[in-house]
Amino acid sequence: MIIVYSALILGVLGFVFGTFLAFAAAKFAVKENPKEKLIEVVLPGINCGACGYPGCSGFAKAVSESKASVDGCIPGRRAGVPEKIKKLLEASDDAIEKIWEKAGGDPEAAVKEFFAGAAPSEETKPKKPSRPSKEEVEKYRAMLDEKPVAKAVYSILPKIDCGLCGYPGCAAFAIKIVEEKENPSKCIPGKRQKVEEKVKNIKEKSPEEIKKIVEEAKGDIEELKKRFEV
């Protein structure tokens, strides 16, 4: 009998504690923000950190709370990510909540439902950033011949034309940096190569001095890299 009573007591205790834990989980559960989840879906999902946040989920949370700009996803610019985020932010919370419930809490399905009837490019998660075409790369490289300072900046970039910066190649990115329209810190592969520091050193020189160095190196990129990395 003692064994039977012990088993019953343990069973009752297990039921009580189980019920309590289930209640606590429901009571103190952190409610998901549907808009945040939908924003995360339309991001590239490469967690590069160029936005300044710990991954795409961190950026999505910041944007949904109006703590970050929709343009902060650098790799997503060419895929139209900022425009998609704007449409999600413009939607009312009630509209997003209804779509979320209709999709059964599935972010991917909710995004498809939200963009139903939109252009095909807006219906699903964007493709991960791809390298720019050969034509795009060559177009901007040719422009460097008339832009000595941009050529100097280009020489110290990784020159892998990955497109993560949101521009069609390193040459295009170098031009934007010199025009003060972009920050060198957005060169993700260049962080370990201290690109930002090297660009700063180049900018401390006068345009005339840079032009002279470029001419002396006869425009040779590898030679310029040696000179500007000193």
C-alpha cells in the first residue's frame, strides 16, 4: 500500500507542478511582434552585421520599434528590401495581426499573404545578394581613370565585388565613398583589413597629392595599394 500511496502522491504532485508550469509559461510568455517577424522574412537573411545590429533578427526588431532606418540593410538595397519594409510599416497593426492569424503564425505565409497581388518580386523572400555583372563592374572601373581619389580608395578595398555594400562592385563603392555618400565601414569583407582606417588616411591627403601618386604609379592598382597602405 505504501508503494501505491507513494505513486499516487507523486502523480498528484506531477500534475500540480505540470499545471503550474503550463500556467506560468502562458502567463509570462513574451508575445511575438508579427510586424517584426514579417520584416525579418523580407530581409536577405545573411546576418552580415552591416546594419550595425546582431543579425537580421536584431535589425528587424529595431526597425519595427522605429529605432533603425529602413535603409539600414545594405545588402538588401538592390533587392528592394527598403521598399518592402516601408509597406509593412505603413500597414496598421490590426491588418498585420489579421494576416498573422490567418497564416497561423507562419511568417513566410504571412508575408505571401501581405504581398498577395503585388509584383512577383515582392511576393516572396528576396534572393540573397548576388555579385554584380561583369558589365556593371567594368563600367565603374573605367570611371576610376577620371577619378584619382576614388582610384586610390579602390586600391585598398578587397576588390572582390561581392555586392554586400549594396553597390555594383568595389569601384562603384569607392566612388560613393569619395562623394561622401557612403561610409567605408559598410565594406563587410574589408573590416578585418582595416579599410575604414586606410580610407581615412587617404582622405587626409590633398587631391593634388593623391593625383601625383596615381600618376607616378601609372594607375597600377597593386602599386597604389602598396603606397596607400603604408
